[in-house]
Amino acid sequence: MRSKEPVDGATYAQKSSTVLKAMFRNQYDSDVTVWSPQGRLHQVDYAVEAMKQGSATVGIRSNTHAVLVALKRAANELCSHQKKIYELDTHCGVSIAGLLSDGRILARNLQTECASWRWDYKQPVPVAVLNERMQLKLQANTQYYGRRPFGVGLIIAGYDKDGAHIVRTDPSAEVAEMHATSIGARSQSARTYLERNLDKFAHCHFLRIPYWFPDFVGYFSPETLCFKWMMIAASPDELIAHALLSLRDTLPAEDNLSAKNTTIAVVGKGTPFKIMENDEVAPHLAAIAGVARTTAVAGGGAGGAPPPPPAPQGGAPAPAAPAAPAAPAADDVSNPHLLIGMTIDP
């Protein structure tokens, strides 16, 4: 019996192995209902990657206001910039990153939910109800045969009786409320900025103010000295500034934010949802023009570490450079700055 000769530098066994590997790989990403042996749905993973390729958008909040900022793209010089932020109702809106056609469908669905709730109950829909219904819609496309996941992520900003809300969704139907978040291309740079500046905008500060009550004869005395506490939250302008600074860090060094490629939206206590574009954006961009980017790492050593001190004269050994502080572990939840991007416990 004649032995099998190599074909194209490979034996029949090697070629058969290559074909089997290709079949094995494609066997688990042909449909969204097929699980891989590693416990993953590859079609959902691909949809998440589509979300990560969209232009970045950022959402941050304080106790009283929520802000969305988005980077708009134009296909070429002859095209207008594509819309990224949509108003859902007077108290909420949404920003999208990923496949814009999918994002418009989901935004329209949320607008329908808001209008239906207002028609039935004569009041704005709570943000928690929007979160639940959006989660159900996204999850259905990850379970039933013949459907594909939505290739878009959403950031919902709203204000209701429970305060301001920032909610992030992704194609895997994970819906989580955040203090601040970012999705889209190079969004990790924006999240890094938000982690470092969380205390400046996410939490309220209390100021102790002294005052006096006159005594029964109308005079002020040390015995009538009292104190009261005043809650101070970040203003909408401060939130916008932090959001723009984090969004700017997602751009390459040669690019910058402009009135044409940036959209801002704000909503909060006493402030209905408002979208700002073009000339309305320019004053906010001018306010951060003098602030340096945080992505440029200073220092001459590797990774931004300072260079070692020069050796002294006389051949004496150079003093050792001070050790850099150890970075906190990724699962160190005791650090409040690591809570960005994590689900807020109810």
C-alpha cells in the first residue's frame, strides 16, 4: 500500500488537524445560542467589541445633577457629524457608542417607554423602570435563535425622586448604575481620570457654618453661638469640566475637542434635560483649554518613574532612588477610587 505523500509541505494528518481546528473554532460562534466549552457566547463578545470601536462617550453625576458628553465623528470632510445624544423625556436622556443604527432603535424604544408611562400615570417614568425594561430588551437578543445582539452600548442620565442617575448598558444585557463611566474607543483613559477625581464631583461636602441667636434682651453672647451644616455638591459647570477633561484623554495627542465634534447634555434638580452643541459648547471648552492632559506621563524613567540621582564624586556609590509606592490591587475595594465602573450596591 502506497504511503501518503506530503502535500504543500504538510502531511494529510496535519492538514486534517488544521481543518478540524477551523471547524472547532467556527462551531461555537455561528449563533448566539451556542455556548463555547469555555462558557462564553462568542456572538455577544463580538457585539461588545463593536461597542468598544465606537467614539467615546462619558457620563458622570453628583447627588443633584448628571452630565453626558460625547465625541461625534464624521465619515469625511463632506459629511456632517453623527448625532450621539438623544433626549428621552424632560428628565432623562441617553448617549450611545457603537453601531449607531442599533443605538437609534434603542433610543426610540426608550422614548416610547417614557411616553407610555407618562400617558398612563401622568408623571415621568422612574429611571429604575427604564433600566429594567432596557435590560429585558437587550437580554432577549442573547437567548433566542435567529437574533443578534445589539452592537451598541448606552449611558442613560436622568433625575427623579431618588436623585441623579448614570446607568451603563452593554450588548450582554448588563445594566449597572454608576457614579461615573465611559464607553467607546480608548475609554479606559477616561475611566482612569474619573477614578482619580471621583471625590471632586461624586460626593457632597458638608460645610459647618456658625451663627448667633440673640438672647432674651437682644444681645449676642458666646452662649448663643450655634452651628448649622450646609450640603455643597458639585455644580453642573464643574461636572461638565470633569467630563470634558476625561473625554479629551481618549483622543490621540494630535487631536483635540472642538465645538463641532463635542456634544454636552445636562439634567438635574430644577434643570430639565438639555443638549448643548456648537456655540453652546465653546465656553465650556474654553474653560478647560489651559488644563494639561493627564495622559502625558511626566518623568524620564520607564513607565514615568523619576530617573535615579547622579553618582557623587569620588567613586562613592550613588544613593538608592526612593521606591515608588505600590499600586493598589485590582480587587482592593477598600480604595474608593477603584469603585468607578463597579455596580453600585442598592
